[in-house]
Amino acid sequence: MKGGASVVMFLAIATYTTQGVSGLGTEGGTRRAEVVRALIENSGGRVESLYFSFGKHDVYVLCDLRDNVVAAALSLAVRAAGVGETIMVPLLTPEDIDEAAKLPVTYEAPGRAG
């Protein structure tokens, strides 16, 4: 990202619909990877890695995005095209977890009222 702006790393997980699988078969993985990279880069993001898989999910993309709003916009665009479902998982660094663990948060679990 430019200018030292804060970014959020995401693991984008995509599952193709039947239509999406058909398009992948027609265009090939290299072309689809180019399209995904362009989608993310045109939104101001950066793709660190992209992999195809088989099983429950079809594509895994590790990417840097400006914020959750951009992640939501990308997810909505893919879903609106009708070719796949997406899960956008925000990833935290060990330092982020250290900072979170130090925040003064109280939580009352169900059935454990004092």
C-alpha cells in the first residue's frame, strides 16, 4: 500500500458455483488468477499469494486491503456476479493479539452471573 497507510491482511476463500466452475474450465486458472489480481489491485489492494484447491473451497487468496469496507465490496461483487461465494477472513499478527490481550475487557458468560 502507498504512503505507509494501515492495511488489513485477509484470507479470501472462494467457492465456485456450477457457473463459476464452467467459466474456470473455459478460461483456465491463469486467466482467472489475473482477473482476481486485477480486482484486488484496482481496489487499492495487493495480492500476496493465490492458490486453487479442490474440496469444499476452490480458491484461497492472501491479500492486503485498505479496510473491511473494501473487503465487503469485493465479496459483494463476486457474489453479485453469480459465479461464487466468498468468505473474507481478517488476519491478525502476533503483535495484534498481544495488543488485544492487554485491552481491559470484561465478559460475563451465560449462567455465570455474579
